[in-house]
Amino acid sequence: MGDHVRMASTSEDSRYPAIEPYESGSLEVGDGHSLYWEVSGNPEGKPAVVLHGGPGSGSSPRTRSLFDPSRYRVVQFDQRNAGRSTPSATDPVVDLSANTTAHLIADIEALRVHLGVERWLVEGGSWGVTLGLAYAQAHPERVTELVLAAVTAGDRSETDWITRDMGRVFPREWERFRDGVPSADRDGDLSAAYTRLLHDPDPEVRAAAAHRWCEWEDTHMSLAPDAAPFLSVAEPSFQLAFARLVTHYWSHGCFLEEGQLLRDIGRLHGIPGVLIHGRYDVSGPLATAWALHRAWPGSELVVLDDTGHGGGSMTAAIVAATDRFGG
């Protein structure tokens, strides 16, 4: 078992300077889906693939700066229906049935083959942790290391925690979130109830539901005093796509069996991993990261005492991990 480390640095100086991709394109992956991808850094460097959060947030240029551009060949892509991939979840008539965890795992493999990568480091945050673990367990021979921040495992118990139990921490905000769905749906699966609203033919209903969902996400992201909203102040089109994809996955249990990633953690035997988690991440309690760490001998758990689901010293911790594995 790896060391249990605590860090408290708040420096952002560890992030590498911004760079631009040297290659980009679209990859047809079937079911009418086309994935936007881009590569930056050193064309001869160590391959690394970045799995964005959400589901639905899309890739971010800032993520490139988590890797030494002289040592890494950094691959980023927008997952199905997110970012610049098509069709976009911003269109309410777009069918999401061909967007599941199994589809995304197959997409990662298709992109790996397309780019001629034999093995790569997997980096992910939040939902990207769940997807990264699922991908690595399905294809352990393709993964050199994992760097995973804001640890999640995609279990329904996590979704229930966020959509219901968190009401005990933020009762006023949770009542507003719950009351955003019809009264007949308030005692059921709130993710599924919001999904129905986000597919309503009335654009005002869709927009209101997306904004209400994003308000609640901003509320529970962190207990850190300097936490600032970002989803609820985003463009309405982004809010809609984000909320549609998150509720699609959460209402289907992230298309995983309950406890699957912890149960199958033995498939990562021999693969080093760093699990990074904020002490103030109230939406994703530390217990998930701790359980995965205890069951995964090749892992190290880094607990940050100055942040929640992001911010603080999280960037520094991620960069420290990628620097270590950069060769």
C-alpha cells in the first residue's frame, strides 16, 4: 500500500506554461458519433490521455499545463455529445442511448489505435476518475500509470449522497433543487426527474432545469471558504449539455454495476496510481478514495487539506504526479 500523504500548498506556479495543440481532428466512432481530439506537447514524448469530468464538461486547454510539454505527448478529446464532439447534447432531440460507459471505453481504445499509441498514462478528474478506472480495468495492458483527482467510483450510493443526503448539509439549497421537479417526482430519482425536464419540448423548461441543476452542483462542490461557482454562471448552452449528460449517466447508475470498480480493482495489479482528493470535497466524500487505495496496493493516496472538488493545491499535486511518471 502506498503512503498516505497530506499536502497544503496553494501555489499555482507548478502549472506548465500554456501551449497549443500541434495536431487535431475528428474520429468517427459509430452510432453517428464523431469525437473531437487534439494532441499537444512533444510528438516523441510519453503518451498520456486526459479524461474530462462531468460527464459533459468537455476538454479544457488548461489541462495541457498539467504535463511537462518536453516530456509528454498529451492527448485530449471531448467525450460523446460533449464539447466539440458531434452530435451535441445541447440539441434536445439528440438521442443519448448510444452514450454509455462501455461506449466511452471503446472510444478511448479507438482513439488510441487511431493515434498509434501502444500504452499511455491515464489522467482524469471527477467523472474522469470513474471512466479512467473503468477503462484501465477493461484494458490494463494499455495503461502505464493512473493520475486521478477528485476521486469518484460511479456508484448509485454516490449519486444518492449528492442528490439527497447533501440536503442535510445545504437544506435551503437542496429544497430549491428538489422543488425544481414536479411534486410527484420529488420522492423518486431526482436525476431521472431532471432528465425528463431537460428533454421537455419547451425550451424555457429545459433552460430552467439546466440552471437549477448547475446551481446545485456549484453548491455541493466544496466546503472550502474560497469555493466559487462556475457551472451556474456558464453559458446556457453549456449548462444544458452538461446537465443532460450528467443526469443521463446518474439516472442509469453510470452504466456500471454497484461497487464494480472497487470489486475489480485487482485488475490494476502492477499499475502505479496516484489518487488525489480534497478534504473539503463534500460532494465526493474521501471514503471512496480511501476504499480504492486500501484495495489497490500500487496506489498512493494524496489528501489535500486546502481544497474540495478542485482548486487549492490540487493542480500542484497532479503536476507532481505527472512529473514523477514523466521519465
